[in-house]
Amino acid sequence: MMRKPAILLAAVGALGGCVTVSAPDKPIVINLNINIKQEVVYRLDGKAKAVIDENAEIF
């Protein structure tokens, strides 16, 4: 029963290593081609349109 922890520690020690992180030689380029299109659709009630037409000077 004492062998299992010893084997486990040996396995963990064998898997341990060094991790290195380095910057790339060339700059990182992120190309964002974004196209935004917005459409506004409105509908007026017949009565509301008549009121606006009658009072065009306030609009």
C-alpha cells in the first residue's frame, strides 16, 4: 500500500517540466472587416399622418 504514493510522486516528478512563453518575431495583425448597415422603417397611422401634414411647420 505504500508503493502507490511513491509511484504517484515519481510519475508527477517525471511529468513536471519547464514552460516557456516568448513573444512572436512578427507583430500580430488582426484584420477586422466590419460592415454595418442600418435601415429604419416607420409607418404612420392615417390620422397621425394627417395631423403632421396639417401642422407641417412644427415638424
